[in-house]
Amino acid sequence: MAAKLLKGADVAKEIREELKAEVEAMKAKYGVVPGLVTILVGENPASQSYVRAKQKTAHELGFYSVQDNQPADLSEDKLLALIDKYNKDPKIDGILVQLPLPKGVDENKILLSIDPGKDVDAFHPVNVGKLMIGKPDYLPCTPAGIQELLVRSGAPIEGAEVVVVGRSNIVGKPIAMMLMQKGKGANATVTVCHTRTKDVKFHTKRADILIVAAGVTEYVTGDMIKPGAVVIDVGVNEVGKTADGKRILKGDVAFEAASEVASAITPVPGGVGPMTITMLMKNTVRACKVHNNIKD
Ligand SMILES: Nc1nc2c(c(=O)[nH]1)N[C@@H](CN(C=O)c1ccc(C(=O)N[C@@H](CCC(=O)O)C(=O)O)cc1)CN2
Ligand SMILES: [Mg+2]
């Protein structure tokens, strides 16, 4: 069986077109556009490329967008002062601090300093708490992208056995929380596996929907997948470079073998990654509407 490809890149494009029309309508009717600042501390090449992609997308959608690059040795106090400036800036609806931050900066303290109403990553404890009780203002971008991809591709989530491999604050924990909630695109039975799980394969083999964010290249092999499962691969691992210097990427799932067993699978690249950036734009549009009291 050759699995159907869940092309996040295509779905993301569709959503961006919807958002672009929404932004144009807001501009025409209310004279406002969403404002997004992305703050990058240091020169991590992957982070540089992600914030570039975020800025490019924001620009294409007609946002007011600011890229704020800071040196790796920026003090915690200066970063807090910078965030405070954007918290108070009426042109800015969404503030994103690219992670990871350099060593020595307390990530939790930084995330806590972002105005929860401008926290378009949904990493502030207020937004994490709202998600937990099923009343989110913003959904974290990668989990929101996964859920949207599952919904738009028609994967049955209601009552499904979902197994998540990985328990990070960015992906594993929030996607588990989202899919176990009551409501559309949820109502699943969720199991979370992690580095101390005794028999990961026992769990993954039972999954109707398997979400892998293990951070280990090709961690999930074909024999760990239930025939007909929907497989979502969140991993982005650079395993080498082509002769012309392009990055060779692999996911956390052994793609070829998994495709023989699964009914549907996300590719890497072009699966979950592009959805992440698009969901950030969706959150920023929402933030702008809230800040301007726009109800439609
Ligand atoms: N503040 C945040 N920091 C980080 C987040 C986040 O959501 N907010 N997530 C990740 C990185 N990330 C976005 O920031 C991200 C990762 C991957 C992709 C993506 O499109 N991947 C492509 C491959 C691109 C490549 O590396 O060549 C794909 O999978 O097709 C987008 C965003 C950690 N930090
Ligand atoms: Mg504004």
C-alpha cells in the first residue's frame, strides 16, 4: 500500500490565500492591518531561516511586519525591555521570540514577559492554561497546523486512538491536550510516549493517528506502525548536504517503510513545517481583530 501524502505545503497555501483575502477586507473596511514582530537573538542558521520565512509570509499577506535581530550576547534585561516596548506598541498585534534562545537567557522568564494578548506563539502560561481548560484564545502554531492538516484531509479524529511520541511544551504536550478536548477536530483518546516509556512500539502499533515529535531521525520504523494509520511526522533533521550545498532533511519517521504501512503520511520537508508558519499568521490576524474590536 502506498500511503496518501498529506502535503502541508499545499494546505498551508490554501489557508494563506484565505488569510490574504481576510487581511485585504480588514484593511478596506476598518483601515487596519495585522502587525507582527519576530525577535531573533543570535545567529542560529535554522532560526534565521525560520524567521526569514515568517517575515516573507507576513509581507505576502499584507501585514505590517518587523524583523528585530539582536546579538547573541544580548542581556536578559535588554531583551525584557525590548519585549516591553513591543507590548506597548499599538502597531504590533503579535510578538514572536524565536526559540531556542542563547544559553544563559531564561526562556520561561522571557515568555512570561510577553503580553498574553500578543502571544501569537501561545507559549505564555496564561495561554497554555486556557488551552488546558478548552478555552484557548490562541493555539500553538505547530499543534494547530497538525490539527488543521488532519481536519482538512478528512482524517477521522473523533474516538480515534492517537499516540504522540514526544512531550515538549511546543508540540507533544499541546497537541495531546488539543486532540483530547471536547469538540470538532478532537474527542480523541490520546497516549503520550517519551524517552522513559517502557515499550514505545506497543503504543505506536495501536495508533490510528501517530504523531511523532521525538527529535530523533527516523525514530519510528515501519514495523512500529499499525496498517492503515495516519502518520504525522513533526521532525526536521538535517542529515547532510547535496553536492550543490542544499540541506538534506529527514523526519522522525522512516518515510519509505512507513509509506508501505500507513494510509496517509506527511512528507519532510513540505508537511507540518509550512503549516506552522501559516498558523502563526492566522493567530496574528486573530490578535489584530481582537485589538481592534473587529467581530467579522
Ligand atoms: N518561537 C518559536 N520558536 C520555534 C517554533 C515556534 O513555533 N515558535 N517552532 C520551531 C521552528 N519553526 C518555527 O519557528 C519551524 C520549523 C520548521 C519549519 C518548516 O517549514 N520546515 C520545513 C523545512 C525547512 C528547512 O529547514 O529547510 C518543512 O518541514 O517543510 C517552519 C518553522 C522551533 N522554534
Ligand atoms: Mg494595530
